[in-house]
Amino acid sequence: MTTVIIADDHEIVRRGLRGILESEGGYRIVAEAADGLAAAQLVEKHKPQVLVLDLNMPRLHGIEVLRQVRSTSPNTRVIVLSMHNDEPYVIESLRAGAMAYILKGSESAEISHALREILAGRRFLSATLSEWAINALVTKPSDGSDPLQALTQRERMVLQLAAEGHSNPEIAEKLFISPRTAETHRTNLLRKLGLQTQTDLVRFAIRKGLIQP
């Protein structure tokens, strides 16, 4: 049985995905998550073969979940199921480790097809996405200049929450750290990214697809 975790903040979506997988047979849902932080923690705990992941998740954006999963459970293959067909979201997801990107509203057969493809080690994109263009961008050699690589995992989590407009005390509460530690992380990530203000931080997060404009 292929083990699967479903991560989406809408219960009706999780229920629909569970129904599709159970009707297919051969899949076992080991956990469900309604927010990004829970998704990352559950993947680290269960090490599933497949994670079906929404991007716009509370507490931790799907892109950051992808980065954490790549580190904590490298054998987990991730299908992003998103409403966004914007090129930056697709590219950033694939670069962060997703094996498939499916648009919400796709037929259930497409989800089943995507599962078979990623389990065979192949990438899959919804038919409406330009596969050749995305592959060309994803496989383009990196110049190592992505500033996010300079951040620690905790700093990236603080970046996500700060970009969403949370204050240091609110970030501290969500991440179970002190407000002073949250402030230190925010100061360090601004310095590493060469940013000065909250506006700079928000603009950076939008460019990276971490939040919506």
C-alpha cells in the first residue's frame, strides 16, 4: 500500500481527495493536515511515500513545506494541488521539490494519473500548463544566487509569517518561541536578504510566491 498524507485547509477538499484515493485502491491515508506547519510535522513523523499539498496554507506556506519535506523526508514525493496557474508558483514549487503540479478543478482521473507518474519517478503537470517551458526553466542551471538559501529553516518560517503581517509576539506564539527570539530572527533574515522595511519584506515574499499580492 502506498502511504499518503493529504494537506489542505479545506475539509471538503481533503474529503474529496480521500474518496478518490480510497476508490482507486492501493493507497492508505496515514494523516491529514489543515495547515502547513502540521503538514511538515506529520511528514517528518510518518515519512509517507506521497504528500498531496495545497500551497496557500495557514501557519506555513506550501513552498516552505516543500523545502522542509525535501530535507526531513527526501523519499516523499509531493503533488501540489493548487488554484494558481501562475508561472512563478509552478516554477517555485518544482524547484522546491514538487514532482507534480495539478490545478484544482482537474478531473479525478488526472489526479490518479499524476500519482502513477510520480510513483514511477516521472514529473507530471496539469494539461493546461506548458510542460516544455516549465521543464526548461526548472532544469536551467542555478547560479546559486537564491537569497532564500542563506536563511535557516526557522528564519524562513519567520519570513513567511512576517510577510503575512504577523507581529513578533504573534510569530512567537505560533512558533513556540519568545518574542525576543522572533525579533532576532526577523532582524537576521532582513540583514541576510538585504531588506530594510516591512514593505521590502512583503514585496520579496510576493516575488518568491510565498504570499499573494
